[in-house]
Amino acid sequence: MLIHGPRQSGKTTLAREVGEGRGYRYLSFDDDAIRTAAQADPVGFVTRLSAKTILDEVQRVPEIFTSLKAAIDSRRTSGRFILTGSANVLLVPNLADSLAGRMGILRLHPLAQCEIQRIRPRFLDDLLRGRFRTFPGAPLGPDLACRITDGGYPAVHFRREAARRRAWYRDYVETQIQRDVRDLSRIRSFDTLPKLMRLVATHTAGLINVSDLAAPFELTRQTIHEHVTLLERVFLLERLPSWHVNPLSRLVKRPKLHIGDTGIACALLGLDAARLDSNRTLLGALLETFVLQDLRRQASWRRDPIDFFHYRDRDNFEVDIVVEGEGVVAGVEVKAAATVTDSDLRGLRRLQSAAGPRFASGVVLYDGSVTISFGNAMFAVPVRRLWETE
């Protein structure tokens, strides 16, 4: 089993809680001595491992994957290794090839809002079944900006002062770049990566335009593309592909680029909740990213896979988030405003027409006080319903 996800999302805690009570021995490649031994003699290192072993931060020793593959192939016994990694091995070709068909993969995310609130959510169930009930609830108001700036990393929620939370996020990004990105690449321009992160933070939820990203740095489009890919590998950035009724067409449509957690984005931009709340344009973009990441976190717990996309057609009708799973398609439009008009449903109706009978529902999430049905499986839903129930 491989548990991968960003650093500080709880991978090590989960692996040790599950494994150590069952006799697993824990080894971390953040330990210099252990990492050096594995790099010097990966075959011998794997041969000497206990029958049950947790290997933490395996992306730091890519040399070991071939030896792990050989060990697994020589004795196909389930549960021999629990691996954790702070890089997305599915985006690292050599590592992904070694793992294919040999172990289960669990993606661990930072906390969803319902986890922070200790509430069992039902938003995705309602969305995929088109069954939102009308009930009143107070708008979040300034609290919405607070949730966006706080983000989802567990360590942040132990820090009471907003300034300390922002400092933690800034240090976190620096550590990721200096440690995990350096392990994955030989690039020299590491000073470009934090600046690129800040640039993406100001344009989160926008269509990828590599030329615009490259312009401030006087770097080639190819170099910026490689930088974005590296930041994706350590879960700091994320592409959201375009949805199309023809799956082949999705491969050529432009994706959106989202930052991996809104707490990171706000810290890099020096935004506290009050400043974010007063900047409605940036609040809208960050709220879209906030909703996408929360939906992804909720979806990761479900038995059946759920995929996420955005929708944009040739007439520029758009839907911020398209959810596809369990044989149906649903759309989510995100607004920071406290009201919804019929025109806010234009993109959702176009998506409904494209999806046909597979369309389950269309939702405008807004900071309002009541769930409203617009008929024909269309709803306006307070954003707090993302994590709250009646």
C-alpha cells in the first residue's frame, strides 16, 4: 500500500497508527543515515527489511523502487510494505511504472471543512442524486474568508494567531521546494518557484496560459511548464481538466490551474481574512479553489471514484466544477455573492444539454441563507451546505 499526499497531511500518523500495532517496523527516509544506506545499496537494503515494514517518504530514494518491485514479484504476499510519499508518484514515470499492478494507492488530502467541524457531510450524495431540500441557514459572511485563509492543513489549526498560520504556510512552501522538489529535479532556478507559486495564487482557478506565467521570469514556455509539473508532483499545484461529452476531446481542451490549498495561496499573497473579504475578485477565485479542494477531499473517502473537471464550450458558456461519478454528471458554479439570479444558471443549463440524460443536478453555491430550487434539477445552495447538514 502506498499512501501519498502533501507533507503534513497526516500520512505518517496514519501509517504508524495502522501499522505499528500490527507488527510493522517504521523507517523514514528523512533520516540521513537510513536514506544514505538505501541509496548506496538498494538491493541489499530491501533484502534486509523486516517482513512488515513502513517506509516513510519513499520519493526521496527513487533508486529503491526497482528493488521493491523485484522483492514483491519474488513473493506475492499482500501487506508486506506500507509506503508513504510526499510526491505524486503517478506523475513520476519511472516510479509509477514500478508500482503498476503491485500495490494499492491511497491519496491523503489536508482536512476537509466537515472534518474540522466533525460533521459527516452529504453534499456529494445530494449533488449526484439531485435532491437538495429547502431549508434556511445564515450566510457565513466574514467567516467564509476566515475558512479560506486558514486552509486545511492540520498543523495550522493548532495556531491561534493568523500571523502564525501565515508564517507556517510560508515555511511549508519553502521546505517543500528545498527538500522534495530538489529530490525530484536537477533544476537550478529554485528561486523562481516561490515567485511562480505567488503568481499562480493570484490567478488560481484560471485557464492555464504558460506564456503569461513565463513572461515575468524571462524563461521559456518549456521551462515554466516543467516548473508547474514539479509543483504538481509535490501537491502544491493542481490542474483541473476540461469536461467534454467525448472523452478524447478532453485531452486537447485547456485545463484550469488551481493552487493546492487556499491557506497557502493567502499566506503567499500576505492576505488575512479582512483583506481577502474586501477584495471580491480575488475572494471569488479563491472560493472556487476552496470548493474544489473540499469536494476532492470528500470524494476521496467514497468507495466509487469521482472525477472532477471544468466546462467551457465554444460559446464561452462555463461551469466552474463538473463532477462525474456513479454514472452521472453534475455541475457546481461558485459565487461569493449573497444572491443568485437566473443568469447564473446559464452555464449549468448548457452543461445539462451536453450531458443529456446523465445529468443529475446543477448547483450554484453562494453565500446566501436558503436553498432554492429553480426547477429542472437546478438549485441555489448556501456554500455552508458543503459541509453542514440540516
